Amino acid sequence: MVYLRANLNVSSIFELSINTKKAITMKFKFLTLFTMAALLTATVSCKNEAKNETEAADAETVAEVTTEASKFMLDKEASEISWEGAKPTGTHTGTLGLESGVVRLEDEMISGSFLIDMTSIVVTDLEGDQKASLEDHLKGTVEGKEGDFFNVNKYPTAAFEITGVTEKDGKKMMAGNLTLKETKKNIEFPVTYEVAGNTLTLKSEPFTIDRTDWNVNYGSKSVFDNLGDKFINDEIELEFTIVANQQM
């Protein structure tokens, strides 16, 4: 009979136990970090997918309908544009009013145009002096800073003209020419609209535009390369509700 002698002493067994525990701990930490990274990636991915990023293109021909189309005139008190801008330290939100507008609807064909009142810029996330200071800066009513953003004394209105509505992936996509600071670009974003009685309600999903496409360059790191972390994101998120009443 042959006997096998084990050479493991107590010290060796203890050392083996510690090494095993270390290996298990390292594996657990790796799995935890991997899981957190995966969740973060999924969260960021979902957030990015939720935004409808537009790509500004050359202006296109404005959509036309026949004289038989129903005509709806803007109810500017019930209509509003909301906006959001961001920088590394946080975000700012606000609203814009509309000055005038008309929508013409014929079956599934829609046309129309709107004037946006740039002097109506309101900041909704601040109060008091901070609110007034940011509103004045955005409007360009601060001496020496007129051209930083929208310079409403020179450009009191912006304009949007519908160039078409198509179906993509089950959504209605509205295209139109946005004119801002005398620069006209075509953009596209998802919308819904309905007519209840004599009232048409047209709503967009949140979508983003790149402000530098309209020469709003202040604080843009894609335009200036010496800003460090003192930049403002190029993307502005927009969402609107248009209410218009039928003219008989």
C-alpha cells in the first residue's frame, strides 16, 4: 500500500485561504464595476436616443396647398416655445412667444408659417437679478454684448416656414425653414397635430438644433479653442405647442 504525504502545513493552508479570498474579492469588484459601466452606458444611450437631433440643411421650397385648404390663425396667447441650454455647470430653461402665424390644412397636407418674437425670451429657472441678467444677455440688450446671442434690437423676430410633412418610422416628421439672425436653414423634427372643432393643435416632440448653424457662436468650443471648461453647449433643445383657430 502506497501512502501520499501532504506537505501543506497550517501556514500554507492559511496563505492559500487568504489568496482565494483576495481572488474572489477582486472578481466581485470587477463584476461590480463592469455592471455599473454597463448601466451607465445604457442610461446615456437611452438619454441620447430620447433627443431628436436635427441636422441643419439648405433652405427648401415652402409647402403649398390649394385654396380649398382650411385656414387656421395663430392663437398666440395659447401657443409657446420652450427651450433648454446647457453648460458643464448646469442647464437653463425658458420660453419664447410667437408674434403671428397661419396654418393651412388640406387632408394630410399641411403648410404654414410663423413669426417668433425674440424680444419675448424668458428664463424660467432663475429669479431676481440673475434671471434679469441672463435674459438681457440672451437678448443682447447689454452694452458691448449685443452680438453674443440673439441681438433682438437688430433681429427682433425669427421665422419658421413649413416645407413638408412625411411619415418616418410611424411618426409624422415636419420639415421647415428656420430663419434666425438672417440665416435660413432647413430642419426636421417629429410632430403630432389634431383638429377639435375649430381649433388645431400642433405639437413637437423635444428636438435639438446646433445654434452655431445660425451664427450664434458665443461660448462655443467648436468655434473657439481656448475656452477650457468655460463653454456653452452648441445644442439648444426646443419644444413647441401651436394653437390656431379656423377662419370661416
